[in-house]
Amino acid sequence: MRQKIVAGNWKMNKTYQEGIDLAIEIDKLVAEKGNKNVTVVVSPPFTHIAEVNKVVNNDRISVAGQNCATETSGAYTGEISAEMLWSAGADYVILGHSERRSYYGETNELLKAKIRKALEFNLTPIYCVGEVLEEREANKHFDVIKEQLETVLFDLDKEDFEKVVIAYEPVWAIGTGKTASAAQAQEIHKFIRDLLAKKFGGLAQNTSILYGGSCKPSNAKELFANPDVDGGLIGGAALTAEDFLGIINGF
């Protein structure tokens, strides 16, 4: 049975103390009211990871990095390695996020290297795929996602592939005023699972595929009711403990 996962991506938000306070509040609410069948992940800025890892109960909340370098160490000013994340207490790392692709020009080939480096240091990659508005309107979304998956994941061996979580981001539905329906989410998630099954067989049925497009407490239940939607990669709603809890309890 595949994991139900709700991961909160804080992005470049929260000062150090604000982040610690939020982590403590999330931990308290999850302990008191959270769905115990959901794996909860928080992804604070790099500077907060070690302390956040200390203030949450690691049996109920895991910590993720928001990115990692392609290299293990060396003269790479400003970069954070997978080994550094692991040593600070991270269990997961978000890779391929649409903002990293669009703002910083991260390519599929670069992300392929990052995935492998994360796996080398026992981090679970949350690998993001998805299309922008122009690609959706040109009916190219299936082709875009196919390329993002095949280029980055398809030469992994089965043992490594089993460790990967997928997150689908309909980039066109984030901050555009457009919304992705639950049916659209299911259509893409099923497409992803079917594509993975062609390469990895039955392992695809154990792969968690998260939805990352403006998931909120008000629509989480409808989205998570889909058979191929296994949780959410949450942005803005993850910055408020009560909203984050509402999404966790969407199952």
C-alpha cells in the first residue's frame, strides 16, 4: 500500500524564529488532531533545517530540503549538498520544482544528476513535473511530463526508483486565476502512473504521486479522493499550521 504524503514547501518564507515557531505549532496540531495514516513532511529554508528537525517529533514529521547540489563538496559557493542536508536531519529533498526550472534554468539533465546525488546520501527525492500554461493550451502537457519523467528517472534501477516520490505541478493553475479540477488532477496522475508502469512494472503501484497545484483545506478532500492522488506538495497553505492540518486531514 503506497504512502499518503502531505509535504509543506515553505519556499523563501519565515525568519529563523518564525520557522521554529511554525514547526512547533504544526507538530502540536498533528499530534493532537492529525490523520495518523498520513506521512507529514515540512520543508523549511536551509538555515532552519537542523533546528526544525530537533523541535518536531521525527516519528510523525519528517524534514525536507528544498534543493540540493549536483556535487558532494568543493568550491561551489552558495550551494548545499545532499550530504549536508542528510547531516542536518533531512529525510527528503524537493527537486525539479517549477520555480527552480523557470527562475534558475534547471534542466532535466541537471535534475537527473541531483536525483542521483540525493539517493546516494539516502534522501528521498520528491521529484516535481508539470506543464506551464502555454504547454497546456497547446495540448502538449502529456509530452512535457513524459519527457521530464523519462529523461530523469528511466535509467534508475528498480531499487532506486522505489525510493522516489513524484509531485505533479500544474504550473498553469498556480497564481494565474485558473484552477485544475479534481478530474484534471486524476487524469494526469493516472497518466504518470501508467507511464511509470510501462518502465517499472508493478512498482508504479507503490509510487506516491502528489498533487502540487494550489491545494487548500477547501479542495483537499476532493483531490485526495482520486485513486491516483496520494497527497499534496503544499505551498502557501503550508505557512499556516491550521491550514496545513486541514489538508493533512483531507484524507
